[in-house]
Amino acid sequence: MRILDRYIARAVIAGSLTVLLIIVCMELIFSFVDESADLGEQYTAFQAMLQVALTGPQRAYEAFPIATLIGSLMTLGGMAARHELVVMRAAGMSVLNIGRAVMMAGLLLAVMAAAIGEWVAPAAERAAREAEARTGDGQVSMLSRNGFWARDGRSFVRVGAAPDAELLENVRIYTFGEGQQLQRVVSAARAEYRGDGWMLHDVRRNRFTEGRVGTERLDTFFWKGGLRPEVLDVVVIDPETLSGSALWTYIGYLQDNELESERYELALWLKVGTPLATLTMLLLTIPLAFGSLRSTGAGQRIFVGVMIGIAFYLSNRLLNHLGLVYGIPPVISALLPTLVCLAAAAYFTARIR
């Protein structure tokens, strides 16, 4: 039986990865066509190709569940049409054994999806953003060209630009006291991260005490705050493109400063849900392969797979947005569609005779 297990697992993995490659290539082609409209003297075709290619890992990560669904449907449906599954069952292999082989393949694919989402895709997305920033004036604006606001305890930080997560420009720090009264404003031309704090350069410090304002100028001033480079890295990047560890760090920062973190918590649970959705989609193909799809053609299987994938994607995105609007716990809005599909897949698989 181990030979049959390996045969099924290899076929499912090969079919899923083939479909994944096709989906990603199609998305990259369409993206390159869209980027071609901006080609000019400062933005060449090579730069456009490089930027689009760097988004490939994130696209692959997002497409993993539907790719495994269609790939497994094609593989198991083909086996059913060729009566291979009937022969396997006649040889003593139960539906549970076939499901076990499929889930073995699913575990490998889920691990692959998790690895891409945690390490490959975030690094590639960051490189894509840096490549996009370089196409303009040759400078990398890792965080935001228009600056951003951040909170650190009783201080509010305004950053004009951030060429790097450890180098900030046009920094202004507003510090408030117990009664929400402004105590101090520190302005600096730039700030460099040094160990456990920020070294501010070309500083002007204003103090507000008893109706008076005191001003002093300093060459340097060391500010030790909780705002760290790993936090700044995720200030303006889409949560969906971040790694789980970066999301966890930023959620902790937001909660420590009593800021809203639901969007990032949702993105973190979606990171957990993608490998689980990959397994669920594979399990869902087993009752379909033994059911009405065993005598259908490849085109019909692809159509069914695409329809199920679209329904899953839309329901998932709808619940995600409803969760943010109506305050549904992120764990529920992120995992509920996947758990419902998993329960349905387990139920219909158990009913196969």
C-alpha cells in the first residue's frame, strides 16, 4: 500500500504545483501588461519585469488553496475516470487510505505554502517595493514617501521620510503629560537607530512649562523609545504581505500603545488559515472525485474547481471585511469559511461507500 500512497501523493503534488505555476504565470503576464503602460525613460521594461517577478511568491502563496483544489481535482478525477481508484479499492485500499495519501501530499503542500508566506514572499515584496522606489529618483523609500505618524507611549512621532528602517528624516516628537498637556516637542533633521534608541541630529527642543516656552538647540540628542526598526518596517506595508513574526511584533506594539490591531490580527490568522485551507481543499476533492466527477472530462473538473475556489475566496473575503466592520473576532472571520469547508469535506468523505 505504501507504493500506492506514494503514487497518489506524487500525482497530487505534481498536479497542484503545475496548476499553481500556470495561475501565477498568468497573473504575472497580466501584471506586466498593466505595468507596460508606465514604461518610459526612467522605467524600463527590465525594471518592470523585475518588479512584477518579485511579486510572484506572494501571488503563489495566495493562490495555493485554489491551485491545490483544481490540481487535486484534475489528478483524482483523472484517476477515477481511468478507473484507477476503483482498482485500488478492489485491491483492498479503502477510502480512508486514499484520503490518508491525499492528506500526506496536503501536509507537504501546506508546509511549502507556510514557508513561502513566512520567508520568501515578505522578502520578495520588500524587494519589489524598493525596486519601485528606485525607479523614480534613485532613492529607496522603504516606508513612505509622504511620511507617517506613530505612537510610542505618551509620545507621538511624525516622520517626514524614511530612506531606511534605521534612518529617519524630518523627525518631530510630541510628548504629553498626565493631563494630556503638551510638555515637549523635539525636532530633528534626521535620526539613526543606535542599539536601543535613536540618535537625533541637528535637534531643536521646545519645553512647555507654566505658560512659558523654552527652546534650545543641540547637535545630538539620544531618544530611547519603544519604536524599533522592526516595527517601522511594517507601518505602511499591507498586512497580508508581512510574515507571521513581523505581524506578531507589530500587534504587540499596537496593543502596548492601546491602538487598534484588529486588521493585523486578522492578517495573522489568515497566515494560519492558508495552510489549513490548502489541506481543506485537498480533502474536499475526495468526495468529488468519487462522486459525479469521475465520469466527466477535464474541462468540467476545472470548471467545478474554479467555481468552488471562487465561492470560497468570495465568502472568505466577505467575512473578513464584515469582521473588521462589525467587530467579529479575527480568529472567527479568518478561519470560519475554512472550518465550514473542512467539516463538509469530512462529512461527505465519510459517507463514501
